[in-house]
Amino acid sequence: MGVHKKNREMEDLKSNYVKKSSAIFLAVVALLVGAFIGNSVTSLYMGQQQARTGASVPQQQDSDESHQANPVALANLEKAAVDDPTNAAKWIELGNFCFDHNLAAQAITAYERALELAPMEVNVWSDLGVMFRRTKQYQKAVEAFGNAAALDSKHLTSRFNMGIVYMYDLNDKASAIKMWKEILSIDPNAKTPSGESLAVMIRDLEK
């Protein structure tokens, strides 16, 4: 599946990193990742050039806000998928449209169908994790991100997102830090969405 290999886990996080007390740091990190799981198109934070991104941590958007999805376009994509039910690309295209228009439940259905047909689609697993988080299915989000990471040992975004879910949704700071340290083992120079050192972020969290 060479087409539509898209990822949406981050979007323009422009706040500067502030190094003061741990409490202030955590507040700043929350703001930095505030645009992190959900809305527009951009490149990933560690130099990976991938088409789609999106996120919102720790706040989450209401899953029934459709961002004015064109009903005709949606109906056409649904029909295309149903008319060609074994074509994973059609389900991915439908899932992507629903993702971009905050139709989380429909995106999940489309992505799960696509993955039944094409279980090796790393970015679809990662996007599915984003949708699970948006619908507050946190453990499923972790599992989906974990599948992406298992399929691609260098898929840093899925690991970062998994850490976000651990930290902000499951209140599991230790697991979040462990996941982010895995990123450093792959890329010691990895950066946060704001462009600052991930190693520094981890160091401050461990204080």
C-alpha cells in the first residue's frame, strides 16, 4: 500500500520550552502538546516528512464535532469503500477523511476494516491510535500505537504518542518516560514537537 501512508500525530507546536521548576515545566509541556493528536497537515517533529498529522493533549476535542464534513463527499467515500470491500486503500481513504473531519467513530470503523485487509499498514495503526484516544479508549490507543511501533522499529511518532497517553490519560509517568527513552535509544538527538531536546524533557520530568 504505497498510497495514503499518512500520519497525523503532531501539528504546529510553537511554544518555547521553559526550564524552571518541574511544575512549570509540566504545564509548559501540556501546552506544547496541546495541538498534538488531531487536526491539520504538517511534518513530524523529528524530521520525518510525512503528510498528515494531528493531536490534542491533554485536552481532547468532542468527537461529535464534524468540522463541517461535506456530506456528499463522505457519502461518496463510504459508497466507494462498500462497493469495493476488499480494497484496503478505499477504507483508508474513508478513514482519513473521517479523521480530518473529527468523525472519530467512523474513522475507527474504516481503519479497522482497512487493517483487516492490510495489517502491515504502520501509519494506519498509528492513526487508529489517535482516534481511539479521541474517543477516550486509552488502552486501545496504547495497543494501536504499540502495533505501529512493533511493525516499524523507527516509527518514533507512535512511541511519542504512546507516552502522551500514558502520561496524560493513564497517569502512568514511569511508562511514559520509558517509552520516550526508547525514542532516545533510536535517535539520541530526538526533539519534542516544539523542537527542544527530548532528553532534556525527560531529565526534567525525572527531577
